[in-house]
Amino acid sequence: MHPAPAFLETDEARLIAHLARHPFVTLTAAPDGRPRVAHAPAILRRLEPGGLALDFHLSRGNSLAPFIAGGFRAVAVSLGPDAYVSPDWYEDKGSVPSWNYVTAEVEGPVTALDDAGLIAQVDDLTAQEEARLLPKPPWLRAKMAPGKFERLLRSILGGRLTVERFEGTWKLSQNKTDADREGVIAALGDAPIVPLMRAAIPPR
């Protein structure tokens, strides 16, 4: 997380929406004392009676996979749009290069998903992503040859990160003057981060 309070994002609805738009996370943990990293497709769950969980799956060959059965603590990071910011774009000529970016962090204990949970994770994540491709007819695993899905399922493991900390960094030039922000927005043009920068401008 960025240490500056101006960039801290804690609005749960905004963070949930970010993870739905950017569901491919970087999972970091040190279950045996050695830092390990995995990249995983994930989907956020609302638990009953309360709380949130991030369900994901990994290849069995992944370095974190052998530790899922025993559990471990982890941080999952979902990175959104980012952009280099040149000092030339600021009205203030005493500035230095910077980087704008949006990211969400989820921290908590990881436990294993059972077979039903893993299938649900794959199905729900696929449905979420296929919905983005409309009007293309959604892909369904019923299109696969009998038994193939079950065979492929044996090559992955499912995990659930129960959310204890859920925060984001929305670093969008909020600490700059109106003129400096507008200079960056104009220079970045149609970069994906620009709409987020505009939304972060305080109302006048």
C-alpha cells in the first residue's frame, strides 16, 4: 500500500467493483519462510452470515500449491490501470517523475477449496468473464467432450482467502493542483487511467 493517506481507498463497493474488473491477482505468501508468488484468476464471494472471501485456483505445479492443504497467510494484489507521469506535464516545474496507478489488496488466511468449491469457482469466474464478451454466446463446459472437464480439473487446486484486510491505493494525482492534474489528463489522452483520474477530482 502507498503510505500517503490521500491515496488510501477503503470503500468496499469500489474495491469489490475493481476486483470484478481485474480478477487476475498476484498472490504472495511465505508458508515455509521463503517468499513465494503466484498469479491466479479469482472471484470475490460474500460469505454468510458476513464477510468476504477471495476464491482462486492454481496449477498443481505452482510453488504455492503444495501448501494450500495446510493453509497459510497471504496477500492478493489486483492491479488496475497505471501510467507514468512526466514532470513536463505539470504547471509546477519543480516536480519529479511519478506513477499513477490503481490497486486493491486483500489479506487473510488461505484454506483449500473442496471439489465442489473448485468447480463453482471455475464456473462462476467463467460466467463473469464470458458476460463481458456479449453478444457472443457464452462458452459453457457442456461444450466439452464427456469427461474432459473432470480430467483437466485434476490439474488445478482451489483456495479461499478469507478477507481480513481489504484496502486499495487510488494514486491519481489527488495531491496535485487542478492545473497539474489537468496537464496530466491532457497528456495521457485516452489512457485507461484517465477516467479514474477525472472521477477523483474533488467537486468544486
